[in-house]
Amino acid sequence: MSETLSRKIATSSSQGPRQSRSCKVCRVRKVKCDRVNPCHACCTHGYPSQCVYETVPGEDFKPISQADEIRNLRAEIQELTTRLNGPSNRIQRRSDQLRTLFETIRSAPEDVVDRLVVEIRGARGVLNPQSASVGVWEGLQGHSDLITLDEDEEPGEPQEDDDLASLIIHREFSRDSSQSSDDSAYGSICRMDSSKSMLDVYIERFVDAFSPEVDAKAGEAGAIRRAAQIRMFSPILSDAFQSVSQVFFGRSVQNKTIEVTGFSHYPRVLRCLQDALRDTERSKSESTLATVILLMAFESVERTSQASLSAHVQGAVRLIEHRGPENHMYGVEHLLYTELRPYWVSASFSTRSPSFLAREEWKTIPWMAGTTAKNILHYLLDLAVEIPALLSQHDDLEAGLKSNFLSAHETSVKHASFFNAVADLTNRFALWKVNWVDGYPDGPPQEVEATDEGIFPIFHCRDLRTGAILTPTKFQYPDLLLTQTMCIYFSTRLILSSVDTRPTDRVGPLEQYQLACGICRSLEWYILNSPGNMINRLAFPVRVAWEAFPDGGPERKFLHEVLKLVEKRHSLGLWGSGMAEISPRQNSPPTVEV
């Protein structure tokens, strides 16, 4: 019996006359009174104010206050609820143990799972604490706890340490995985805060970096996070997450053991991915697409070879085309296409050939299900996808002129057709800016004075008329989405202007210089405000700006300092390399290593 109820009985027994007293109304009506003020009968009949008790001289009688009674009952209910839901509930505790064991079998390395299954089958569920260590997978801070499932234990048998938390054995981060320990067992349930395996911690760190939780004003960033949620349904995707997240985590905490372990699985992931891409059925699965894009994100950090990132990007673009637009209308497949669409468009610039992304079905079908809505960025990309075809047309025209294969009439016709297409697209870009940027709900970008606060390099440019070095204003944006969009706008206009050879109304060197400066003036706001590795979204515009400036000038010096800053702050190997592999220019000059 609860302590509260015991106090009530003791109080009642010491006040014998109190229990025979009723309120005036109940005594007149000759009904039972519960001796609470106001009593239940008076409250039921609608006159609680008339519920009074007679006092007899010399007696210390006071009716029980209803508020006190309610408070006592609530305390008793809370105490009983705590008992029911407490750690002594054996069924719930064993259910939690089994669920934890399942999570370990699902996420642990294969050799650990094999030994664990053999042990359970051979010992009727008792995990042997003397089994061999599992190596790197268990030797980390907060990495594991030991939970023993004893099926011979009777449900009603009391335990000294009945609480599940008492079975947790925490390990130190500095312990070498090769060292022996009494708590070293492959049957250990490896979790962080007794709820997650260390692998889950690795993956969470990777996901938070490449797919941070942001609002719509920062742009979509949930594709890799959604892919992580479906990894348990695909062995190849699960293995890919394990490998890249271990390498990323090991690099971030400077633990070579974890990093090397992750790299050891990477070749197997690549082989499995190649096998999946060769298979007609598996190549169209969402897990294959997610794996390719996951490795693309990983290569932006590690850059395992000079061409590794561009190979993954181009491979992802070919896979998207192979799958068709109707397979990108829902779920993670939709996010992987729409959220990363700027990367796919940028890849088409690098190839300088007509892109399937310019077809009408790729501009409409992925959005027909209403999963997401087009925003300012996607309407810009609807125009940008037409540029690769113009680049290809320009290259073919130049090659024809050099080979002398074209007659004068053919040259005139081709030039007229090309000039008309460039003029039309240039005008549509201008109209897009008026409709979407000038009328942006939170306002267009604002110009503010550049101040040297030591946080970010100061951008300096030239006055092309006098040659003097100036410090222009920098752009301040209302949100990250508009910043990214404007940088892509500047870069696409620059790429289009590089082939704009019209006799009149062409985008001249002064406007080209201003477009490149616009990218530089936007970098500080985005880099200092973007979470995780979202800074990768400006990699392509930065490379385009680099190629627009002359070598040895203050503009390239600024970009060189930005590349060093981002490489140091985010540990992105892509930025440290100068990003020459994503250049849209033919025979792009190499960038000096940062």
C-alpha cells in the first residue's frame, strides 16, 4: 500500500468522531456523505456552496478539502503508474534486450554476426563473455554495453540488478581494440547511450554533414538522410553507408584505425556497385541510385583519384537517364533527382553536349505527383539545361570553320540560327531575374560594405577602365536558397556568354567580369551561414568564376584563399584540389594546388 494511502488511514483512525459527521444537507436529505468539502452529493445536485459542516464546541473536526483529496489521488495514481512502467517490468525489459540484439545482428559486421548466431544457437541464448574481441567495431567511447539473455531465468525470479541500465558496461575511447578485457565479447550489443550502435553514430555524423536538417528557405537537403533510412532494405546501400561513414568519422576524430577499416570495405562496395549497374533489373532500383550518389558525396571529401568525383557524377547522370523521368516522382528517388539537380545540370556543362535534361518530360514528369513543388532554383535550371546544346552547337560551328568544310551560305545560316538561340535564351534569363529575384518574397539581395573582421577574406577587384584595385560591396541575402540560386545564375550566364559571339547586343567583357564578381561577392554570406557540407553546392560556380579571371590578379588570389578556408574548415578534398575536374571550359588550365 502506498505511503499516501497509509497516511490517510492513520489520520482517519486518530479522528474517530470525524467519520460519523456529515454535512447539513446530507443529514437533512438522509443520504450518504463522503465528508469532503464540498461533498459529492452537494456537487451532484448543484449546490456545493450549501455544503457546510456543524462544529461542536470542544471538538477539533475539520472536513477533508476536496482539493487535497484530488491531490492525494493524483499522487497515488502517479505512484502506481511508475510501478507498472518501471524497470522492474521484466517483460518490457526482455523485449528491449531482444530488440537491441536484433539491431546488432542487422548492423554489425558479418564476422561478428556469424559468431553471434553460432553462440546463440549453441548455448541456448547465453552469450559467452569470454569470446574473442570484435576489433575496431567495439573499441570506442560509449561504444557498447553487455546484455546477457538467460532463457533459463524464471519470469518471477528477483534479480539483484533488475534495471537494464545496470547491465551497461561503458568503455574508454583510448582503449586499443587488441587489448583483452573482461567485458570484451562479440556478444556485446554495441550502442551509443544504450540505444544506438556505433555504426549508427558513424552514419549520423555523415548524414548530418551532407544532409543537414534545414528549412525550405535553405533549399532541399534531405536526400541522403532519406537514403540512410532505407539502407536496411539493401545490402549494397548498407555496406556503402558503413564504409563511407567509417572513413568520414575516422577522419573527423583523427582515428586512423576506424578510417582504415572503412577504406578496407570500399573496394568491395565498388565491385558490388559495378555488378548492380550491369544487371538490367538492379540498375533501376532506388538503392543503386542512392549508392552512386552516396559515393559521389564521399568523393568530394576523400577524392581518391583525380577523376573519381567526375566519374561518379557522370555515372549518376547516365543512371538517371536510364531510369527515366517516371521513376523520379516519389520518395527518395524523387529527392535524389530534384535536390541534386544542380549537380546533374553542371555535369552536362562539363561534357558540352546536348543533355536529356532539356527534354520537356524531365522538366515536368518528376513533379507531376506533387511530392514537391518547383521553386526559384528549379525554374532557373529549366533555362540552364538548354545551354549545353548551345555549347555543342558552338563547338561544331568552330570546328567546321577551321576545317573549311562549310560553304559561305552554310556558315551564314548556322551563324544566324545560333545567334537567334543565344539571344532568345539571354532574354529569358533576364525575364526570369525580373520575375523571381526582383520580386522575391523576402526581398532581393542587398549590398553592404565589406569590412575586415578577420573571419573571411576580403574580395578585391579592378576597375576595368582605369585598372585601379577596388573593394566592392558584398551581397547579403535573406536565405541560403536565394544565395545558391544567384550564384548558379551568375555562372550559367557566364558560360552562355563565353559562346556569345553576336555582332551586336552580345554580353561583353565588362558584363562578364561583373557576373564573375557577383559570385565572389556572394561567397562570404553562404559559406559562413551554410550548415554541414552544403558548401559543395557552390563548388561549380566557384570554378566558373576562377576561369573568368586573369591569372595573377587579386580576384584569383581571393578565390585561392577561399579554397584554402573551405578545405581547412570542412576537410573537403575537392576544394583543396581546385576543382579542375568540374570545369565547363574546353582545355581548362590546371589550378594550383591549395
